[in-house]
Amino acid sequence: MVALVIALALFFDFTNGFHDTANAMATPIATGAIKPKTAVALAAVLNLVGAFLSTEVAKTISGGLIREGSDGIHITPDIIFAGLMGAILWNMITWLKGLPSSSSHALFGGLIGAAVVGIGLHSINFETVLQKVILPAVFAPLIAGAVAYLCTRLAYALTSRHDPETGDKLTQKRGGFRTGQIFTSSLVALAHGTNDAQKTMGIITLVLIAAGTQAPGSGPQFWVVAACALAIAIGTYAGGWRIIRTMGSGLTEVKPAQGFSAETSTASAILASSHLGFALSTTQVASGSVIGSGLGRKGTSVRWGTAGKIALGWLFTLPASAIVGGLTALLVNIGVVGVVIAAVVGSAAVVFMFVASRKSHVGHHNAVEVEEAGHAVKFSKKKKSRKSVNNKDVQR
């Protein structure tokens, strides 16, 4: 059962990767700062590196969310299995719909629902849930959006020019922001690996503690960190193009200065939260930043209909995944038969949604319509012309 739960946790980490690729790379793809396939490859590498930078969030999940240890509730691998099933199914549903929901809150909701049904309300540490899950979920996107708004206004103000004779505004090229997006989006990808990969580390650590193979209160082992880093990196490389389309062009028309501002505020919020051990939703922060940058640029409108759908997805993530986690917990309480039924039904649901997604395929070729994608940075090597080679020979 422990091996099954660890495998399921790594699969959740994989879904987290492709579900959240858009957080870092949707805006630079939309502005043409970097080519789509190159963007997801870069994000995958940086997610892998970021996963090794901190374990504070993992400790919050393994030792704070659910009471465990000699003086607390002894959570079982069966309950964790049920919680993961709720998180994975919600991730797949929102991915199919192209909604950038929170993988983090899906995980928390699944665990809470499974623990409440399988053990009882007393198994949940509600103080930790409030301080490190609910409050960051409310304030982080608002703060990130406000910072992105101010950064966007500042960026356009600093780069605006006026005709010295008439005083009229002149068109200002802001190609530097497009190039700068390579750095800021990379920082977001690094921060995402630092925060989100740790959640699966915390789950696997919780399983090992529940199985009695690791001491309560201890952090994740190195092999756990490495496995989770690899799983989220592979998932990130898979793309998650449906959500990239929503984030890149579904919320607002993104220009380089906006993208630069949104990514800067997103990375700052995620890195600060990881340092403090807050299990933040990187998706909510990124979405808030994109909306804030849209409000900060004059002449750009935010598509509030799409924003409303995303907000509804955020609102239902915790309760929906908790319901699925709770129902799965009812099944696994039956015994081995219940575990098998839950595993078969869950696997069938994942396969069904994947097959359904192929009917309206979204990939790197149609995720975001951009002119001259990859204009700022090109990674292809230029061949030397025969004329330049002959000139060098003459000089010699």
C-alpha cells in the first residue's frame, strides 16, 4: 500500500507539472519572447533545480496539516491514497476545461476530505490550514495583482517619450522587456519548483511516517526530493497547453512590459512564501499577476468572463476535491476490495479525460496565437556564409 501511494503521489506531481507550466511560460510565449517548445523545456529544467532549494513547505504538509505522530492522529496510507485520488481527478477535470485551478488546494482538499471521513474532524489541524493555506489563498493573488499593476504602470511611465515640440506621446519600442521576460519567466519556473514540488515531498514523507519507517516531525529524505523533482520536471515538459492558452491570451492581451511585470511579481510572491513555509497556490498568484498587469496598461481590457470562471474554479477546488477524497475514503475503509475499486475507477476516469482531450487537441502549435514567436531569443545556430569564410582566409 505504501508503494502504491508513493507511485500515486509521483503521478500527482506529474499532473501538477503540466497543470502549472502556464504559470511561468504563458506570458513569454504570448508576447513572442521565447518559442513554445523551448519555453516548456526551460521550465522543466528550472522546476527540477528549484525542487532542491528548500523543504519548508514539505514540512508544513508532512507535519502540520494532518495531526500525526505519537501524540496525535495516526493517519494511514489508505487515507493518503484517498486524498491523492481526489486531487488528481480535480486536476484532470480542470486541465480538460483549460482552467488554471490550484493543484495545491486540490491536494489539501483531497487530504482534508479523506481524513475527515476516514478519521474524524479532530484529525485536521485547522490552525495550520487557516494560517498557511486559507489566508495565503485570499491575500497572495490580491497582493501579486496589485504589485503587477504598479510595476506595469511604472514600466510604461519610465519608457514613455514625448515630442519636444508638440508634447505628444511618441511610440516607444519596448523590446527590452521581451528579452527581460526570459529571465523573469525562468525565475517563476524556479520558484514553482521550489514551492510545488515540495507538496508531493510532504505527502510521501507523511506516508513514510504513517507506515512507521520515518520519525514524526522529520523532513523529506534525499531520494524523495530527487524523485519529486524529476516527476514535476517531466510533467512540466509535457506542456499543459490548454491552460497556457487561457493564461496567455484568455485573460487579457499581454504585451512584453506587462508580461515582465506579471512574472516579476509572481516570482517574488512565490519565493517569499516558500521561505516562510506557506503552501501557496502558484496558479492563483500567476493569474492575479496577469489580471493586475492587464489593469495597469491603458487601452487593455481584462476578460472578466474568463476571470470569473477561473475564480469559480478556485472556489470549488477545495470542496470538490474534498468530496472526492471523502468518497474514496469510504471505499478504502471497506478493505482491499475498496482500494482496488477506487484505483480502477480513478484510472478509468483519468484515461477517459485524456481520450476526450484528443478530440479538441491543443498543442504548442495552437496554444497561443503569436506573431514572430521566439523573436527576442533564438536558440538556433546560424551557419557561416561562404563570403565571410573567404574574407577570413584573405585576412590570414
